[in-house]
Amino acid sequence: MAQETSRWKQYKPYIQSMKAPFKAIWADPLGRPGSILFLVILFVAIFAPVLATHDPHEMNERVEGTAASFIEGQWERMRVIGDKPLNATAVVSPGESFAVGREGTILHYDGTAWVEQESPVDTSLLGLDFFSPDFGFAVGEKGVILSYDGTSWEKVESPVEINLNGVALPAEDKGLAVGDDGTILAWDGASWTILDSPATRNLKAISMIGPDFGVIVGDRGTIIHYEDGEFVDPSYRTFMDGTFRRLNAVAISEEGYGFATGERGEILGYDGEDWYNMTSPESRELTGVGLVSPDEAYIVGIRGIVLQYDGESWTRLSLGYHRSFRGLDISEGYGFGVGTDPYINELARPSRDHLFGTTHLGRDIWSQVMYGSRTALMVGIITALIVNIIGVVIGLTSGYFRGRVDNILMRIVDIMYGLPLEPFAIILVLIFRPSLWIIILAIGLLTWRTNARIIRSQVLSLVERPFIKAARVAGASDLRIILVHIAPNVLPLAFLQLAVAIGYAITAEATLSFLGLGPPRLYSWGTILHAARLSGAWRTAWWWIIPPGVFISFTVVSVFLISRSLEVLTNPRLRGGNTRAPGSKKS
Amino acid sequence: MGKKEFIIRRLLQMIITFLIILTGLFFVFRLTLPDPTAALVMEGLSAEAQAMVRARFGLDRPLWQQYFIYLGNFFQGEFGMSFHYRSAIAPIVWEKLLNTLVLMFPAIIISYSIGPLLGVILSWRRGTRVEFGGIVGGLFLRSAPVFWTGMIFIMLFGIWLGVFPTSGMRTLPYEAVGFWDKILTLDFLWHLILPAFTIAIYYVGLPMLIMRNTMLEVMGEDFIELCQAKGLSERAIMYKHAARNALLPVVTQAAITVGLAVGGQVVVEVVFSWPGLGREIIQSVRTSDFPMAQACFMLMAGMVMVMNFFADLLYGYLDPRVVYQKGGK
């Protein structure tokens, strides 16, 4: 027990001198905002994954709803018509069209402009068809069915909760809708009911000519014919002509022909009796079919693909589209291809989605800056601790033992003073490979010199003080004198040096990373600026270079403010207020 | 110990330090990069041709011989052959050093003439908003990374306003015979302004804050009280008596800054594509041109040491109270 209390006594001076710096920081008008600022940045660093809105490596894409119009054999420029990707389109009459898309988006084209209509749902709509300008249906995810009465859309009761992908409405009292897991629904003029389905795979699209004949296509090459109320398997011209690729779209014509298309450039033709394989000029995903005449048809696909049929074969049109099509409908030589516009959202200005905008690779700068705070603080604190521990140990040893030990240690410090920091780190990187440890090592090796010198001079003056002499006379060992009597007295100074070292380390890390000497896959404020400089885009992309620099400045300022308030603690002469008179002067 | 003895001791110490760094660097390079010709030898070169390349750069001799040859050459101003330029290093680095100095000196002169004045004002206005704002402002100037302010300046003045050129020392193409012909032009001055101010703004905070601190210490001295008792005006006390005595640490800091500036502002040269020593060392690392990296580094280290030495001398010269002590006792 007695042992315990004596040990407690040993620690007491430490605890007391540990408390003093914090009190001093908090009491100082500059130290308080500084420490609050530092805590905020520490908070940011700890919660970086939560605060980051995106994966900092992810190349963010942007999607918009786009449409390209087809009039009298001519494709026109693709335009952005909404901010949501569009999945399907249907021509009501030449000059009037609808398009539906993600989050319940419904757009109406009246011959001059696309106008968004009010939608009763916010689930994605995947298919639509019209019987007349006054009657049509749209279907979508989770079994949603909407009906149109010529002016507005209303939700209709649906018997299923499965995604519905396509709908066809050849008569006022006859319609079919198809969906995932082989779902087929029928419209009898009053309500939708589930039909017994011959399929279990996802069905993607349906095309009907009249109330009695239709074709349904779906996953793994599914083609189902609907003939007079019955589902039958289609006939193929040869055994090999079936496909196992997913079919996305189908269109058949009263004139006895049709096409189905799907993934990997798959195109199937229909001659009124059999289905057969066609040679495709494309190997990417195709998503829509539109028919004009037996000698003219179009297929659209991702990345702006448009294929043209001339009665014999398909050829690729180069129309300069880049954006993905998801649906196409052509009626009486008039129609639209609609789709999405996924492109890398490069060098986007700050917006709600990307608070600090994006880089030239579409990466979210806000998230990079958030993660960068971790690197900065980690390097700053680890390096400062290393520097401080080395500095304090060498300073204590040197100052206490003096003589030869001191001489050797101080000559080492002198050599260290001859090394300029950045070039030294550059040389280290030349020898080793760029990594965070090189940066920590370089800063650590070159900044302890100041700490050691400052601590040493403090120790030199402490050793001459009476209480140390008293301890020595009382027979205390060197170690005891150092640890119990001297160390607690240099702690405030060590604390000050710690704060200063954190500031230097953060600046140095940013500088070295800016020079491209940091690890390549790790984000730090310096590497963000390095990337900005490398890309060349920084000259105009202010949102890319301002945030990291501001964060560096504020972090370093916060530790400088803290260090200044500690300076007051270690140098009482700086204390005091408005008096220029030397009233408080004493040594 | 007298002044002369101190200077000799300090000088000797400096030379030894320099030698230690030089030796350390030489062996670290040779031992960590066992075959420096790897960067040099092109693929498919025959063994004979490789040996010739090695012989040309003197790499076929034993290590200790290489070391003494290097040492001997170094002190004659011969730094060896650059792998990248395939020519002697010395003329290249001396030119780069001049380019660096011609950028750094105006910057340091600007910051060290404005900084102390601001510092005096801050100490004068002790406890007011001016002081508060000055300290925070000064700390911000020191905290904002210099490459970042450089980038912001380029964006502001170079791109948006289009008033200053953003890179290099001269508008290309230009013809100049020799160094002075190159820099004694308006075009050069035009290119100098942006990078020099970037560095000056970064450096101005330190002398300002040092000046304020020492001013506050000096204001506590007895002779200020005497001046006040004599009825001297506030202004006279501040500028004539206090500031003069407080200038000391600022002057020594200026000398140290000059030393560090040679190697310390690599980033500014990179940002402004200034063909100086700092940019050269970065490039030499990228091209694995280690003789060049070594030469640049030693020049920078030498500069730091010489200026530290001058700082010590200046300190003793300016402050007669300084007693030259034997280190450590």
C-alpha cells in the first residue's frame, strides 16, 4: 500500500504538468478557437467514411433522360429532355409521344416540346402503350400499372407486385402486360388479371398486332407467341436459330414481318411464319426495335448504337450519338429513341450531389478531402510524436549529462541542421519507393533537431536550480532526477513543440505529396492538388484546388494557434494585456 | 574563447559536417542502387557496350577509388556526369542555382523589409483588434502551403485576369547570351513577379511574428522605461530604440531563410515551371539521374550550412552581449 502511494506521488507532478497546458490553451483567446478548430478537423478525420458521400476512387457517372427523334427517315440530334433516365417510349400519333423512366417520370411530347407530367408513383416505369390518344397504360417496377385518360395518369389496381417490363394495348378491352418470373397479365376492359403463364423466366417486351396475335420475348432467348388466346411456342427456320441470349425488345408488323433484339448484338428476324437468326454488325447490348416498312427498320442500343435495316441486312449508322438508348418506338415513319445519358461526370462544378465538384476522372472531391484529413492528421500526429520523443530523450540526455555525451549529440544535431527537408525527402524517395512511411521518416529525421536543442537548453538551466542539487545531495539516482524532477518541468515545452511539430509535419506531408512523392492510392490533401496539377485542369477548376488548400491552412493554423497559447505558458513575458509599461517584468 | 577562434572552430565544424553528409550520401546511393547504370543502359546493349558505358562514367573502378575521385572532383567544382543530359553536371547546376537565387532574393528582400515593420505595428497595438487580426493573418500566411497560394495566384492573375505569365523565366522563344543578358529584361521581371510574390507572402509571416515577440520582450527592458522617462515620443521609442534592438533575431532568421530558400522552395519552382535547382532535383529523381540529384542536394545542403554560419556570425556582430562559448559547457 505504501508502495502504491509513493508511486502515485511519482506520477503526480506529471499529471499536474499535463493539466497545465490544456488549461493554458483554453484560457487563451487564440488557443480556444484553435483547439476547437483542431477538434473539428479531428472529428472530420475520425468520421471521414461517414462524411464522405462517395467512394473517393469511384468515377462518378451522371445520368439524364435523352431523346433522339426520327422523322421521315431522318434521325435528329439527341437532346437531353429530363434529369432522369428514360426506359420506354410510345408514339400516340405522329406529333404526339410519351416517354417514361426512373422514379415515375412521365414526359409528354406535343409536337414542339417535352413536358414533364405529374406522376402518381415514384417507382421506375418500364413500359407503355396506347390504344388511342385518350387511352393508354404504363407499367413499371413492383407491379405498378398506370392508366391514361387523355389528360392525366392514375394508378390502377394491380394483381402482382413483380416488376412489369412491357405492355401492349391493341384494343380498348384487350391488353397484355409482361414482367419478371414469367408474369403475364391481361386487361379485359375493366381490370387486370393474372394469366397462366407458360414461362418462368423474366419477360422483357411484348408486341401485338390486333387483339389476337402477339409476341413476347424475354431472358435466355424466350419467345412466346400469343395466338387467339393461347400461348404457343414459335417455330424456327432451323433448329440452330434459337438463342440463349436475353431479348430486350420485339416489334412485329401487320405486314407479316418483325424483329427481336437483345444482349450481345443479338438480332432475330420474323417472316410471318418462322423466326431466324440475322447477322448483326454489333456485339453490344441492343435495346429497342422500330419498324417503318418491310425495307426499313431500326434497332437501337447502348452507347448510341443505331442499326438500319434495308430489307436485306443490318448496317450501323454513325449519327454521332454517345448516349445509351433504352427504348425505341416508331409509328407511321415517326418516332423517338429514348434512353439515358451515363457519362463520366468530369470536372463538374460543386452541386448538392458533389459538394466540391468532381475531378477530371469524375471523382468526388468532397470525399477525397474528407479522407485526406485522415492522412494529414495521421502523418501529423505520428510524426510529431516520433519527433518529440526523440527530441525529448536526446534533449534530456544531452542537457543532463553534458560533457562528452552532449558534445556528440549536439554535433549530430549540427549535421542534421545541414539537411534541407524537401530535397532530403526527395532523395529518400529516389532510394526507396514512395510511401507514407518515407514521408514520416523524412520529416521525423529532420525535425527532432529543433526539439532536442530547445529541450536541452531548458534542461541546462533546470540542472542548475537548487531543487535538483538538493535531490542529488539526498542521493537520488540520475534516472530518478531526470524522470521525477526534470521531465515534468520540460513537459509544457515538449507540449509546445508537439503542437509546432504537428503543424510542420502536416505542411511537409502536403508538400511532399504535392510533389508526387506520396503513396499513389492514398488520398491526402497534397495528392489531391498533385492530381489537379497533373491533369492540367486546375487552371480553371477552382473547386478542385481551393478546398484542399483551405483545409491544410485551417488545420495548420489551428495547431499554430494552440502552440501560441502554449508559448505564453513557457514564456511568461508574452503574457499580459494592453500595458506597454514593463510592470510585469521579472525574470 | 575569442571571436577568431570561434569562427575557425565553426568553419571547421561546417566542413566536417559537409564531408559527412557528402560521404553518407555517396555510399547510401552506391549501396542502395548497386547498378546505377541500370537507368542508363538501354535494353539489348551488349555486355561490351555496357562495360564501355560504365567506364565512361567511371563506374568500373572499386568503390573506394570512386569515392576519392568523386571527393577530389567535387572540391574542384566537378560534380561528375549527368545520366540524363549526358554531359558535365557542374555548368548545369551552377546555372540552375543562379536561377533559383534570382527568384529567392527579391522574395526574401520583400518579405524581410515588410515583415518587421508589420511586427512593430502589431506590438505597438498590443491587445487591440489590429494585433489579433495581425497574428491570425500572419499565422494563416505561414500555414497556407506555398504551392497552393502559387496555384491560386496563377489561376487568379495568370488565367482569369491574364496579366502575368504563368510559367518559366522568359517568354519562349528567346535568345540570350549568358545569364545577365537573360535576366536584365522587362520580360524577365514580368515572369518574376508572380512567383516572387508567392514566396514573399509565405515568408512575410515569420519575420512579422518574430519581430512582434522580440519587440514585446524589448519593451520590457529598462532602457525603454528610461526613454519614456525622458519624454520621448511613442514613435521615436518604437522605431528608434525598441525596433533597432528587436531586429536581431529577424536578421539571423533572414540569413537562415536564405540558406533554406535555396532548397526549400522546390514546390514553387515546380508550380511556376521555374528552371531552378529545386525543379532540377525533382526531375533528376524522376529520371533516376542520381549524380545530378547528389550534386543538387549537396549544393542545397552547402547553402544551408553557409547561411547558418553567417547567421551565427551576424548574431555575434549585432549583439555584443553574445559570448562565444565552447559548445555544451
